[in-house]
Amino acid sequence: MASWSSLTFQDGASPLMEQLILFHDHAMIIIILITTLVGYMLMSLFFNTLTDYFLVEGQTIEIIWTVFPAIILLFIAFPSLHLLYLLDEVNEPMVTVKVMGHQWYWSYEYSDFIQTKFDSYMIPSDELTDSSFRLLDVDNRTMLPMNTQIRALISTTDVIHSWTVPALGVKADAIPGRLNQLSFTITRPGLFYGQCSEICGANHSFMPIVVESTTTNSFLSWISEL
């Protein structure tokens, strides 16, 4: 999870997040190269008292600085489109979770199992244990099996919310009367924290999300106990 000293993304726990981090690094390399080149050219103009006529009014250089940025944009656009299609792709999900936003808590329903649903509230500060995280821990965690494609159907009963788990690379708005869909696969066990990312009212900061990734057998045992 993120901490005060973190300056980069959280460690990816899904293929989607790993691809997002790779695309971020790819774009940053291009941005740094452009910034360095433009900065060098600007600094050279400050210290150069001579003017090249063919550089200022030459048609050739105008063609170059029009075509070259277009080629750079293609190197950014193609990986970006590929990633967008990956984020929207839903093949054959093994587990479906219905996520409903409320003011101000989340409710979950496992539609593949009969009568398996619960509400998830933030744990108040005066009830936290030494191992709990303030404003992030909940009374009922969302258990999901790892190495399994998960589909999340997201909506809300009142105002607009946003279900977000940064380590999994997923974020979808919960809109009244509309059903949004997410698909992801968790590659390692652990606890992954998120929060509502859409300002939804007075207690917007107090409806966290906790996804607990575990083995398939542990997940089925947990489901059978609900």
C-alpha cells in the first residue's frame, strides 16, 4: 500500500497494473527526452548571438518539426490504445462480484453463490487494533481468489461513487441507474486497499475498500461460512 515516502505507483498485483506501470515508464522516457532536447535548444539560443537565416525561415525545418512530433505521438498512441483494450476486455470470468455504493459504505454480492452478500463499513478509530490502518480498514473484507479472472459489476443506490483499488489497476465510477464492469486477475495473495475516488458527500473520505486475495480453497471455505 502507499505510504508517505512513496513517490511512485504501488507494486502491481495484477497484469493490468503491471501494464499501466510499463506504459507510464514508456511515456516518461519520451517526455524526458523531449524536455532535454527542447531545454538544450532554448539554452543554446540564450548564449548564441548569431542567427541562421535558413533555420528561422526555412521550409525544410518546418516540415521536420511538424512530422517529428507526429511520429512521437504515434509511439505513445499505439501502446495507449492497446492498454485501453486490455482494461475493457472481459473473456470468461470465473467469479462475479456485484459492488453497490451507498452513502457511505459499500455492499458486495457474489452472484455465483446463493444469498452471499454483505455490507462493508469503515472501522471507527476507537475500535482499531495495533495492526489496523486508520481510515482504510473495514469490518468485512472483500475476499477474492488469486490467479482467477474476476468480474466486478459496479453501481450505486444514491449518488455517484467510484470503486478504486490502485494496486490492482482498477477504477470504475458507480453511477445511479447504470452498471459498469471491470475485469482483473490478482497474481499474489495479500491485502489491497482502496477508497472512493469520487466526491460523494460529507463522509466521502470514510468509505474505504479492502480486497483480500487468497487461494481458491480458502475462498470457497470463506464463502461456505457466510
